[in-house]
Amino acid sequence: MARAFGIDFGTTNSALALADGEGAPRLAHFARGGGKTTATFRSVVYLERAPDGRGAPRELAGPRAIARYLAVDEPGRLVQSLKSFLAARDFSATRIFEREYRLEALIAVLLRALIREAEQALGPLSGPVVVGRPVRFVSARAPEDEALALARLRAAFAMAGLEDVVFEYEPIAAAYHYERRLDHDELILIGDFGGGTSDFSLLRVGPAARRERAQGGTRGVLGNAGVPVAGDVFDGRIVRAVVAPALGLGSEFRSIFGAVLPVPRWIYGHLERWHHLSFLRSPRTLSLLFDLQRDALDPARLEALIHVVRADLGFPLHRAVERAKLVLTRDEQARLRFVHEPVRLEAPIARADFESWIAPELAAIETCVDDLLAAACIGRGDVDRVFLTGGSSLVPAVRALFATRFGDGRVQAGDELVSVASGLALRALELTA
């Protein structure tokens, strides 16, 4: 029996699936404590200083990394959203506990843990392995940046023990997942909304498309497009509007010349991109923050910011923001609560306000979809179905955007966090034919 695997290495969550031609692909499940399991593997790496202070740091990833980070009094370094750095030429390595870690090595730590735990449930990863990739990587501004991102990702998988992988666009993988139950042909638009990017594919699926692929023909893909806007950016807008003001955004300090000046906004840009928060822990930046607090007209807010930075609270802060955003997918009101003494932040958020904060990002998504349809010479009325997947597809304003343009009856969603992994496995199984 053929065995084939799909790996969805995501900005926020990852997943792994096995397809063997016997029913739907099987997803690996990962322990999350308390006897519970989950089909997603949180894309985080945790490094903890060796007990003697000289040996190699302890390396953990996924749910185990989070559990360890939350359990210790003096946490080590929690590294998040690694995928977002793949195309960034100004970031190749970071120093952790006097050791330099290249980006590929950090990703490999995560992948080794993901594969090791998945193999406990699914058996060895033999046969073709297809790995998802966004249509457009975050920070990629030119084809050379895309090539760099893929080279880094391939190197990371090789370091994790998988030297021969095939890459596939993530929205096309979601189309394989969607197509599995079809008994008729459709022209579909796939929207995959991850943590770092929103990606779209326009393609024909169904029995005719499957027959054509089996005969070596085209895969019916009419076009792909992507925009670096998704869940992390949505979270950042909540941080900008609600969290950052409580930590000093908009406050002022008195300069050595007596002038009253605003606290630099660039500091809060790192705060918005929560995986960048640890960059503020450098001695130079911390010295600046202490100087600003000393001269601030409202020093308490800068003191709170310094605490968040020194304690490296990016993960719990993000989790509080993420919880509020999730509540807003169901309710018209949510309350953001983040308490880590001496910081106490509790604030109401209305869905209408949140949607106004992300309006520019929604417009960018809308333009991306319009451009894709225009490039393929396809009208909105020609699209039979719109399938939305990924965590940010749950945001009501995102769904409303597509319902308005294509009609609510043609918009479908489901398996938001695992459809890409499932489809990648089906694509890998097709390679065994």
C-alpha cells in the first residue's frame, strides 16, 4: 500500500497528514497535556539554558515548548513565527545563550519534534513528502527573495532528516482537500488565511480534473496570488489600538534640552509584531527604554512596557489578544484581559471597532482577489464555489468580503486548521501513481 505525507509548516500552527488511498488522509495528533491531543502543532521553539550554563541549551518545540515556558520561574527563550523570516535578508541568525542559531537550524528544531511525535502515531515518514508554501512569502519583494525563502526551507527540512521534499502552494493543497468529496466539476477560488499571509488559487477541480491529472495533463490551475496580510497583522491592529497605548504609545517625555517629545513609535512596531518583541531586549534598546521612563511625563506606562519586554511576555500577550479576536468571531463584544503584575490590562473591544482597524488589510485582500480574477479573465459569476480555510477565515469581516462579492450561497469554509495538511498528503499520494 502506498504511503504519502503532507506537512503544513505554518506561521502559527503546523500539521502533518498521511494519505494511503484508504479513505480520508489521517492527521497526526499531538499531546497537549491532561491526556488531551490536538491535530495542530504550535509553531514555537523554546530554548532553555543548560543547567551548568556551559552546555548546549535544551531544545523543545510545539505544545511541550509552551508547557515548559509557562511552568518555569525563569523562562528561557521562546521563538515564534519563524516562517515569517524566511524571505528576510536582514535576518539570518540570532544569538541565544551565547550560541548563534541560524534560522534554518531553529526551524529544524521544530520540524524534528513535529516529525518525531507524528511518527509515533503514523509510523515512519516513507514515500513522497509534499510541503506547503505560501504563494508569496512574508517580506518577499522580488523573485530572488522567494528563492531564498525556499532554499532556507529546503535546508531546514534536510537538517530535520527530510532531504527530498516537493513544495506545493498551500491554497492548491486546500483545493485537493476540498475536491476529495466532489462528484462533479467546479471552478473554485481557494482562500487560505494563515498567520503570515493570505493566499489564493483559482482552479478547476472534480472528476474531469482528476482524470486529466492522472493522464499527465495540466492540473487546471488558472492562477495564484498572495498578499502578506493575515492573522498576525490582525492581532497587531488590536495591539496598536488597545495594548500599545496602555504601554506608553502616545505618551511624551522631556528631552535633555527641555523639549517635550513623543515616545518613539518604532518601539511599538515591534510590539505589534509579537514575534519581534524579543528584539527589544537588547541592552541598547533596554537602556533607551529606561531613559525614556526616567524622563516620561507618565512613567507608569513606560514601566509597564519595560516589564513586558524584560520578562519576554510576547507569547502570553499574544495569547490574550488571540483569545479576544476569537471571541469576536462569535460575539459583537469581547474583553481583552492581560494580567502579569505589575501590568494589568482589561479593555472592551467591539467587533465594529476591530473591523475598522483592519479595513486597510481587508481592502488589500479584496484587491488581490480582483487582480487574480482579472489576470485569469474570469468573472465573479463564473466561480462556482469559494472555499475559505485557515484560522483567519473565521473572522466575520473576511467571510463577509467574499459573501458580498460572490454571494453567500457560494462561500464555504471548513477544517480551517488542517485542510492544507490533508490536501498536501493527497497531492503526495498522487505522486506515487
